[in-house]
Amino acid sequence: TQLLEQSPQFLSIQEGENLTVYCNSSSVFSSLQWYRQEPGEGPVLLVTVVTGGEVKKLKRLTFQFGDARKDSSLHITAAQPGDTGLYLCAGAAGANNLFFGTGTRLTVIP
Amino acid sequence: NAGVMQNPRHLVRRRGQEARLRCSPMKGHSHVYWYRQLPEEGLKFMVYLQKENIIDESGMPKERFSAEFPKEGPSILRIQQVVRGDSAAYFCASSQSQASGRGTYNEQFFGPGTRLTVL
């Protein structure tokens, strides 16, 4: 079983602050995906990173894939209440299933 | 362009009954995955199917659970003789293979889930 650990598990910040969420594993992944899940809904894909060292930006969100393809980070600049949700990283070891991280529950206080 | 569709969204069953969960993948996607999310736990892979074939069922319980993805129609996850421990959210995802410099990878898009409650 390939384990993905996310930290922190819970994060509560004020609107306008910056934050970083980490996703770490001892396993190498062929790709890594970040999702956001709202209560009662399915995960929504935010980004896929494939190449070691890759950095992708999505408006105020910056995603990085580690050089060894074992870890990833999500940085949010100037967080807004609409960013509140459960952030999940998921690693793929090929063309099959995803291994999901433990999740980071973010609350942005207005 | 509709996303992944799942129905029903909520399903209530009594112990011993059967539960059938349906999933229609995104248009053009030929790969379907089922995941289970237990209360306060992460998503766990159950099974990966392509049309008429089960590719990987390593996460599927050995008894009472089965899945299919027929040539026509949606993918079905079937749970026979449900027990209280089967209560969970069941998510379906679909993908199409994409090539990269390191081979192929599958970007998975999830449906809204079916919340199964076993009384």
C-alpha cells in the first residue's frame, strides 16, 4: 500500500493570509493530482503534475511536484473564504487507481 | 458536456438487501474507477474497469461486492446482503489515457457520489 500523508490535517486562517499544504510519501508516483472536496460532493480535480520539479499555477494556487516525484505542495496566496474545503492529494503509480492522501481541511475565516 | 453521473445520490437499504449503484462516465472516457469513502476516512480504491473488462479489483472486498461495465449502459457496483459497515459514500471516477514523456497517466474526474445508508 502506498501511503500519502498530508500536513497539516486541519488549518484555520484569516482571509488574506498565505498557506502551504504538504503531501509526502516514500513511494514514487508517475503523476500526482490535487482535488478539493466540498461536503456532500465528489472531489473536484484542481491540477495534475507529471514531471519531477514541475510547478503549475492556477490563479492564486501554486502546485509543485518534488524532484523525486514522491512529494508535492499546494500554496495558496491571499486565501479567501471560497477556498474553504477539504484538499486531497492523490498519487498514481501507473494507469490504474489513485492512492489518496489523508486530506487537509482548510477553513478561511472572513 | 455532462460530467460523471451517479445515481441514486442517496440510497437507504435494510440489512440483507441488495444495493445497486450506477455510474455513467464522461463522454469519451473508457476507464471507470470505484472508490469508497467511509465516515471520517479517506477515499479508498475498490475496482478499475474498462468496457466489459475488470482490470484491477484489488481493493474490492472478496464477498458480496461485484462490479461491471457493460458494452452498453452505465457501470454498476453491486453490493449483496448489505451490512451496517457498508454505509459509506461510493464515488465513481472516469478517465481517458493520456500520454506523457514517462508513459501514460489517467486524470480522473469524479462523480457526486452515492451515499449508502444501511439500517
